[in-house]
Amino acid sequence: MARMKAKLATLRSQVETQAETIKALWVERAQLRKKIERLQAALEAEQNRKPTPEEVAEAIFVGGNFGQGQ
């Protein structure tokens, strides 16, 4: 009887530990989802913005092979 009670206590302890671990993982998952959403919004905002004059000039003179007769 004492061995069964000890085994039961051990199992309950393991269940509690696993429950705490699962809860911590869900909290971490929620935090990561929020971070992903913020990063996606920032990326979309970056993609939707107009280029700066410096970026336009760089695209013309560097990326556009300016002055090479084309």
C-alpha cells in the first residue's frame, strides 16, 4: 500500500511538471507568434514604402549600368 501511494505521488508530481512545461511552451509560442506578426508588419511596411532619392539614384547609377551605352 505504501509503495502504491509513493508511486501515485511520483506520477502526480510528473504530471504537474509536464503541465508546467506545456504551459511555458504555450506562452513561448504566443510570444513568438506576436514577434512574427510584428516582423511581418514591418516587412510589409518596408515593401510598400516609396524609395528614397538616394535609393533611386543608386538604382540608376549602380544597378542600371548608367553610361554604358545601353
